[in-house]
Amino acid sequence: MITRACAVLALLFTILVPGQAIAADPPTQTPIKHFLFLLQENHSFDNYFGTYPNADGLPPGTCMPIDPTKPSLGCVKPFHLGSQPISDLLHNRETFVGQYLNGKMDGFVSAHIAAGGLNAEQIARLTMGYYDARDLPYYWNVANRYVLFDRFFSSAAAGSFMNHMYWITATPGDPNHDSPPTTGFGDLLTIFDRLESAGISWKFYVQNYDPTINYRTLQNAGDKAAQAVFVPLLDFNRFLDNPYLFSHIVDMEQYYTDLRNGTLPTVAYMAPLGSSEHPPGSIQAGQRLVQTIVNALTRSDYWDTSAFMWAYDDWGGWYDHVSPPQVDTYGYGFRVPALLVSAYARQGQVNSTTLDYTSVMKFIETNWGLPPLAARDAAATSIASAFDFTRPPRPPAFLSASLATPPPVEPNRAVLYAAYAAAIVLALGLLLVATGPGLVARAVTWSRAFRSRT
Amino acid sequence: MQPPARTGKVWWQAISRNLPSALRFGALRSRLPQDPPAAVAHARRMSLATVRSTRIGAVRIWSPQIGERALALARAIATTLVTWLPLVVILAVATVVRIWSLNALGYNTDEAVYSGQAAAIAQDPTLSQIFPVFRAHPLLFQFVLAIVYHYGVSDLTGRLLAVVIGLATVYLAYFLGRLMYGHAAGLIAAAILALMPYHVVVSRQVLLDGPMTFLATLTLYLTAKFATTQRASWLYAAGGAMGLTFLAKETGIVLLGAVYTFLALRQDIRVRIRDLVIATGAMLVVIAPFPMSLVLAGGGGAERTRQYLVWELFRRPNHDWIFYATVVTPSIGLLVVAVAIAGLVFLRRRRGWQDVLLASWVVVPIAFFQLWPVKGFQYLLPIAPPVALLAARALTEFRPGWVATPIGWAVNLSWLRPLAVAAVLISVAVPTLAIVSPSASGTFLAGSGGVPGGREAGAWVDANTPAGSHLMTIGPSMANILQFYGHRSASGLSVSPNPLQRNPSYDPLKNPDLLIRNNELQYVVWDSFSASRSGFFASKLLEYVRRYHGRAVHTETVTIPSASGVNVESPVIVIYEVRP
């Protein structure tokens, strides 16, 4: 009873005195005082950055066999997707196994065909499609200025839910199900429990958040049921039943308010609902969401002390050529795009450290002195190599959502200077010619006067 | 040396008849002969007299007796002081009124553009990314400013250069006046120009009209020298100076009409066709580097200049037809204009080539810009020196003396002339002092000075917005200022997407909604100056603020008296951040 009363009081305090709700920044190992982590949906590294210069992208000559056991059936080469309509490709545990093919990595097309369905072969070919700077100019511009990870693997060789569980718990959650449990999670620890115990502020920002949707109300959630997957805290009974904890899950608008009011929490996770880039959704909408988040951070007072990272919850069925290391029974899955934006991020670095979602968790735990949650995050390599804390923070800059256009042709300054100097010299010459006789006459007069007197 | 008609007898008879006739300008005689051959002879006499007096001083300096040498030196210094001290004082006053609180307010839009161009020519790393080298006008002034900007871009430096050119114009006005009407007229003309609000205001700004006026006055001077000496080389030099006038600002070419009008009206000024052709050729040769640099330097200059010319020819009027009469005339000085006109009217019977030349120099630009649909405050600046000269001439000729009163006494009215000169100078000095004193207002006339809050808002933008920010303003004027001081790109909402209705230097915001939604436009700037001119776009701009989570992040205010007389802080520039 007392605990509940304290929780209610704490909640009231949080609501009524927002400016003072968050205490002074807790001590950190690095200049990073705020960490934001967004998880988008369903794209592999090669699908987004396969042609990015100096990254481990699509190998030349790649051609994925339609059936690895029958080379005569031909193969599918990577091709530019552009604005071509796409489908939601299969991306569950079975698909992974079929595409991975015990490390041979040549089942990306055949796994889809094997699953059958309408236009299976046509859809299967899509897996070899890729985007590039023309389609993702903002992401590529971010990669050029900050850090792009090209060995960042999804934690689980499975679909969305299990990877989301790794994202917040460093475990697969329910190893037998890649979906929200029917009874919710009980005592499973999350990174937010660790933060809460340490008195470190945190929030979970959700785009288009609907607080009525959770694992208990999925039946009536309709199109918004994905909220229970993308926001795994909504599958934890204690986070649903404790008003204080529940109050930490807020709409994305609160993020912009927090930036303005100076109430940005120390650690924040973010989930999209509507701009997740989940096929067949618009990848440009996802870009806009990320850019809006980054821009707001860029022009806030938090720029110098923050880091924002986003990654993708799984590969979405798309081709990726790097065979993921199998660190335990559940993963890794295929590589996913991951990028880091921070005043301390190395400039234009392609970071090739082997990482997964728990590597981000590792950085948070190290930075704020938190104990690990599970074996995976305890063993993970931190993303710290992407930062350079030896240099002062870089000044904020808005990056364009357009491809860098070639600089306009600059006029030749030498021609300009020569032309106008010539004009002045010409005019002065004419003036000298006009005044010349007068000057000469005056000189002669002076000379005669001098001579006559001497 | 005395003009023959200036005898005391004639003078006394004239003024003793009655008071009104004594105050008539026509009752007085000019010191200068009016027909050109006589003028030539007079000039020669003056020249010899000068040489003679100088020779006396020079010879005595070489005398073996020290005392005599010292005396000669003292005399020479005294003569020099008497001759030049008034001019030095005038130039000192001209300097003071031009640099007083010179940089209290930041640039206006035109200043920002020209300084931005100069910075681009000087390859300033930031501004050269924002301001194109080629815009509308030739680049003579920007070229000179660029040389200064190689040592650092600063608004004060630009304005100081403009001031120096303004002072040179005052100096030149003295020589022009001395050439045409004598030393006193030159001094009075220089003093009027030194204090004239119109010239003071414009020559404190980084505008092209100040340098153009200087070069136009030089052209006028050289033309007058030609009229005085009948030597063709002066006409060629005038052609060269006219070429430079064009290079300062292309509208200066209008004054070519004034030269031809003068030559047409004064048939006694003999000009050979060959000389006229050579002078015109000299002008074209000096102008030639402008089109040549456009073509040879690359960078799209030729195309942009062509677009600008087409737009300028067909753009809509921006002021009503009485703009110059109601705005520029008071700025020149109502009394100055009145005295100049009075001089032309009352001295019409002894009108000389000088009056015709000056009148042409005034009337032709007025007629042209009155007919030209686009009007600008500073466009008529080249008429300022000739108007000052005409007024100075009238004042010089105004010499009231002894007058018979009804009760039989004679009264000496010679004090009226210095009084008239003082009245004219005070009439221009008072508004000038009011103008140069720093003041703030919520409204603004293009070309009339700096914009309150513009520099400070730009500095805020520079310090507080991330690199790569894009700002939307009501119109391009504030956009230019924020670009110069803020080092960020800015676009005016009012710039028309129709190429026929917009200055080709500006790019329109075809779809601001899309730009904000795509995070390509992050700040919206409202300003009272643009809002007062375009209520529609000001209201439209605020719609975007409301629609896209607008939040005021910076406000510039000015202190203005309220209706109740209490000073209040009034916002003049408000910067909002917006997001999708």
C-alpha cells in the first residue's frame, strides 16, 4: 500500500512539476548524458547500403540461385528497386533458416519460393532488390557525416518480436514464440528496470501512441496491433499495471516537448507506428521520421551531450551477403542497417565492429554503471568505438534529405579582376591624356619661372 | 580681371531704384562671361593669375634673406588656408555626419546583397556559398569592395568605403562648382551636398548609387571642362568616366542622354562628330569588360544578367507616380530645390552653358525614372550634386546691397546673403542630424538606411541554428539580411513562382508545406518591415507557424513610443522553429 502511494505521489510529482522531474545528470563514463535508440523495421544492410562506398556491401558478381540445388534454373542479380512496388517479404525463423542454409547464404530466393503462395517466384526475386542514395539520400548523408555500422546484426535469427525483446532485455523473451505472450511477461528484467533502480530517468517514445493497446487488447487493436510488438513494454504486466512505470511510455510528441522544456530523459527508446519502413510501407516516410527526430535533437540544447542511434529490428526477408555469426541458439540474425548520430560520433566512419542490439545496451550499461541483464549483453562489444571523445563536440548541422548536388560552376575570379581593373585603367588613361597638356604646361611655366629667377 | 558690368555705379543705381528690384537675381551680374570663347579667355586669365601668385611665393622662398622667405612662406600658407580651410571644414563636417553612428543599425537588403557579392568575389568561404557573384548589376563597386574584403568581411568596412566615395563626391562638387561659377559657389555647393540628407543617407550605405553618383559627377566635371576648354581630350575622358558610371550601376547610362541633350541645346559648344564618336567609343571600350567578364568568367553570369534585364523591363510598378516628388524632394531639401529653381527662373536671361548642362543633368534622369515603372529611393542620387550646384549658383548671385527705405534712409542688406546661405544649410542640416542619429522604427523604406534588428537577428541565427538550416521569410529583403549576417540560406515566401513576376536572383518556395514536411525548411521568420508591405504573405507565413508546431525561439524588439507616450518594446523580427 505504501509502495503504491509512493508511486502515485511520484507520478503526480512528475506530472505537476515537469521541469524538476528529472534530477541532475547522473555521472557517466563519457560526455554522453542522453542516449536515444530508435528501432525501425525490416531491412537488411545490403538492401539499404549494399552500394555504399567503402562499406561491406554487395559483392561484385553476386547472383542468387533460384534453386541452389538446380543451378540450371538461373539466378537473380541484385537490382535497384527505386520506386518499384514491394511486398512484405517473409522474415520469420523458418525463412532465416532457409536463406541462411547453414552458412552457405544462397537460399534467399529459394526460401521464398519454397514457402509458396501467390506469385511466389516473382516476389522471391524482390529479395535481391536494393536501394541506394537516390532513394535514401538522408540516410546516406547521415552515413557520410556520422557513423554507419556495417557489421551490426539483428540479435535473433528470427522475426520482429524476438528481436524487440533482445532490444530491451538482451534475451529472446519467450524462446518458443516470436510474438507477444498471451499472459504477458512477469519478472523478466529490462534495461528500464536497471535504469529505474539506479535512479536514472528514462522514457519510451511511441509514434502515434495509443495507450489502450497492449498484449491484452490485441483482439480489438486492428491495424494498430503492431504496437504490442514494436513497444515490448506493453507486454509486461508490471509496466501496464504500475501507473508510474506506465507513465514512462508516451507519445512521440512528448519527445519534442521534452527537448524544448529541458526534460529529456537520460535514456530513451523510440518506436515508430506509421513510419516504420516496414514493407510495403514508404521508406521515405521513415526517413522523414528519423530526420525530424534528429533535427529536433540537433537544434536543442542537448546536442552536445547526446547520442541518437537507429537500427532495424530484422532483415525483413531482404538479401544480405554476410553470414551472421551464431553466438548462441538464437542468433545472430542477418545484418541490419544501423547508424549513430552524435556530436562525438566519428566523422564518416564505416564501423566494422561486430555488434547487435545488446551492444547498444552494453554502452548504456557501461556509461551509467549498470550491471548486465543477461549473458548476451554481458558478452557484447559496446558501440564505443564509434565515438571519439578525445575531440570537442562537433557543431550541430542539419543534413539534407536530398542528394548532394554538384557545386555550381564558380566564375573565374581572375577574369573578373582583370576585366574591371582594365576598365579602371582605361578610364584613368583617358583622364591622364586629357589632363596631360595642362600638367605639361604647368610644369613648363614653373620651370621657366625658376630659371628666370635664378 | 573685374567683369566689366560690375561697377559700383551701376550696382548702386540698380538697388537704389526700389527694394524689390534690388533683391532680384537678374539685377546682378555673373562673374563669368557667358559665351564659350570668353569663358576660355577667362579660364586662361584665371590660370595665369594663379601661376603668377604662386610664382611670387615661390621666388621669395628662394630669396637669400631668411626673413623674407619666412614672410613669403607665411603668406603662402595664409593664402592656402584661406582658399582651402573652408573646404577642409566642409569635408570634416561631411565626414562627421557620414560616420556618426554609422554602424548603429545593420545592413538593409541591398547592402547585404552587394556586400554578399563582394564577399563571394573575395571567396569568403561561407558567403560565397550563399551569394552568387553575378546578380543584376555590373560589379565595379563590388570589385573594389572585394579587394577590401580579402582582409576580412565586415559591414563597417563596406560602409566606410561608401563614406569615402561620398566624401570624394563632395570634394568633386567643389571643383565642379569652382569650374562653373567660381570658388564661393564651389564651397556652397560642397557644403549643401555635405549636409544634404539624400546624399548623406545614401553615401552611408553599401549601395551602388553612391559610387555611381561620384562617377557621374566626375563625368559632369569632365564635360564641363570640355565646354570650358573646347579640348576634345576632355570629352574622351568624359566618355571614359561615363563608362565607369555604367560599371558602377547600369542606370547611370541614362546620363548619356543628359550629355547629348546639353550638346544639342548649346550649339555654341562646338563638337566635331569625330570627337563625339571617339568619346562614345571610349565609353564603350570602358564598358566592354562587363559583358566580356560575363561571358568569359563563366558561372552563369550572362544568363542571369539577361534574365534580370528581361524582368526589369517588364516588372510592375512598385511605387506610385508621386513617389519621387513626395519622398526624394524633401530628402534633397525643399529649400535647396526652391533656391535652385528660383535661380534658374530669375537668372534665365543670363543662362549660360553651365545652367543648361546642370539642368540637363537633373531633368533627364528625373524624366526617365518618372516614366520608368520601377522607382527606388536612391535612384535619383546623381541629380544631388547638380541641384546643389544650381542652388549654390543662385545663392552666389544673390547679392543685395544698399536699399532706399520709404523714409529716405538707405539700408545695407548685404547680410541677407550669408543669412540665405545659412538658412539653406540649416534646412538640410537639421533633417540630416535627425537621420544620422540612431533611431528605430517598425517600418522601413528600401534604400533609406539600415534595418533595426536585422543584424542582431542574423547574429542570433548564426550562433544558434545548426549549419544547413533553411529559413523562410515573408519576402526576399529580410532573407538577404539574414543570409549575410546569419550565414544560412533563406528564402522569401512572396517570391513568385512565375518567372515573369520575380527577380531572377531569387528562387521561389514552390511548396513550403512540402519543404517543412521534408525537414528541408526549419525556421520561419516574421518581420514587421515586410509585414507592413505585404499583409497577405505575412498572414500566410504565420499560417505555417501555426500549422507546423511553430515556436518563437528569438525575438528582436525596438523601443517605440506608444499612443500614450510611454516607450514600449515592439517586436520587429520573430524567429520561429517549425517541424513536421
